[in-house]
Amino acid sequence: MKTILITGAAGDVGTHLRRELAGRYLLKVSDLRSLKKINREEKFVRADISKMSDALRIAKGVDAIVHLGGYSVEGPWEGVLNANIIGCYNVFEAARRNGVKRILFPTSNHATGFYRRDQTIDHRVYPRPDSRYGVSKVFGEALGSLYADKYGMEVFCMRIGNVNPVPIDKRRLSILFTPRDLAQLVTIGIEHPDIRFEIVYGVSKNKRSWYDNANAYRLGYKPQDDSEKWAEEILVREKPGGDPRAELHQGGAFCVAEEIPNPAPLPKKKKKGRASA
Ligand code: 15L
């Protein structure tokens, strides 16, 4: 059975993924925070990926890395820099030095959030980040491309929408990514024999999607879920108005906000500039 390192395992996406992958892989799970519950086939290692020594330690002896660790929304530059620029570099470099060839990098819909909602975009569009956070995801994609071309690593970038069992608002109807579809795409990223450098969209088969996800389908992705069955209920609930720039663009509030509340804040005393791993 393959051993997979999941960084940022205590976060929302990490928690869904660990549950979905349980029993299919040996999971080495890391984070700066403690995990609420550790399953039998999991091994927890606490780490701060903004430190190279920690990144080198956790990347040892694994077959692939799913690098979820980092700042997951728009926020102060110092936090984004430490977690998503320095931390991301450390994880790629630690993988290379440890001979781990395959990295799955969950980038984000916010790498392309300044495309308009009336546009359909595919994996070949030029990035249009909507935030410092979005810029950090473009950095991760570029780093992945470098490590694939220069060092022969196998890099699978998933521009993730919103991981949730159900959509939470109108924007998320277009980018819902259910946990079981997430698990399917991650499994392709781990198992597909021909990955060199790929960008795919991490979304379910949503009727209202803004993406042409042909590259994911080419690799065998067959999403099971479509947000449309919740559309009526969501649209009735949605209050009209809001910032017109947010409404116009795919990134929504990320296009206008300086800070989005962090869904997984770090323990208070460690918050400044630390990276969850
Ligand atoms: C993301 O990239 C974030 O990590 C997540 O917390 C959500 O905000 C998501 O995008 C979204 O756009 O809903």
C-alpha cells in the first residue's frame, strides 16, 4: 500500500480527504495544529512547513505528497508569504531532496478569480489571481512547472473550487467540489501513470460551472455530483445586491476584500506568519 503525506491535514479539505482515503493508503498526516482524531492507519507528525528542516523531516519515506498546508484564504501578506510561498517552496524542495517524485498541489479557483462569470475557462488560460492568496497559488503552479521540467517531478495541480458536501451560496453553485469527487480526483493524481505537469479544475460536474475541465476528463475523472439539485433553495436564500465587482467575477468577495475570515485559524500565540503543515 502506498504511503501518502497529507500536509495541512487538520484543515477542512484535509479532514474530508482523510475520511475518504481511509483504508486505501497509509496516510502520514501533518499539521501545525493538533488533529482532533487520528485514525488507525494514520501517522500524525506535527510540523511547520515554513521551516525547511520540518519539511525535510515529513517528506521522508513517502510515495506521494498531497500538499494542502498553508494559508487558505485572503489574508495578511506575512501569513501568505510564510505559509504559501516559503512553505510551498520548502515542500517541493523537500520532496526533491527526499526522492519523492509525485506532488499533488491543490491550487485554487482564486488563481483565476478575475475571469468574469460569463466566461468559460480551461486549464490553459493565463492566470488572473484575485488576491494575494490567489497570487500565492499561481506561484505554487509555477513552482510545480519548474520542478517538473527541471527535476523530472510529477506534478498534479488541482484548481480547487469549494470543498463541501453541499453548496453554500450562489457562487459556490458553480464551483462545488464534493468530498467523494475530491477523493476521485486525488486518486487520479496519485495513481495515473502519465502525469508530468497537469492543471485541472477541482470541481464536481456542476451545470453552472465556469470551467471546461477537459484536461481532468482526459485523465479519467468522472465526477458524480452536480450542485444543481440545490440551486433553487440557494437562489431563494441569496440576498440581492453585494459588491458589483464581486458579483461580476468568478472569485467573488476575494476580488474586493483585503481579508477573508480564516476558516481554520491557528492557535493565537502562533498565528503571526506561521504555516500550517
Ligand atoms: C479557496 O481557495 C479557499 O481555500 C476556501 O477556503 C474557499 O474560500 C474557496 O476557495 C472558495 O472560493 O469558496
